[in-house]
Amino acid sequence: MYKKTILIDLDGVLNQYEKYDENFIPPVRNGAREFLEQLSNDETELYLFTSRNLLLTSKWLIENNLDKYFKDVTNVKIPAYLYIDDRCVCFNGNYKKTLNEIKSFKIYSKV
């Protein structure tokens, strides 16, 4: 059976990211665990994507009991069915519309 690969970004998606500190990964965002539980099934393979140190990230996953949801942690944008990231624009086939979205883009903020 073919499984859909889903690549999920760490900072800003699964944690309470506000500013980058290379030695500290912020706590898990409220609802992230439930989100991963619902996304995890026999039809998907989840990969965690981050530019952070992979050992530190793996330790954070284990400490937060989230490692069971992921097949692997990577800093490479592997081919995937879907990417979940707080800093992206979805291309819909219209360059003009995409340029407008880029110009007006704002990252998610809890403020």
C-alpha cells in the first residue's frame, strides 16, 4: 500500500516559536499532539523537517513523547505529498496571484 509522505516543519508549527535560539526548542504548541494523532494513520508517513540540529530535535521529540508519530527527522526537503509549514505560499497556477500573496505575506503570530 502506498503511503502519503507528509513533511511537517518544527518551528512555528509544532512548537511555540517566537525567536530562534540554537540551543533551545520551545515547548509544544497547544493542540499539536492531537493534530499529529489525527494525522497519523495507515495512509500517511510523517517526517519532521527542521533546519535545527537533528540530535537536539530528536531529543525534543522524545522528551515530548512525539517521536512515535514520525518516521524520521530531516533537514532536507524530501519529495512529499504535502508540506505543512508556517512560512509558505501555495502556488495555484496563477503567477500574478502568487506574487500578490508573496507581497502581502505575514507569518503566523499568536499576537
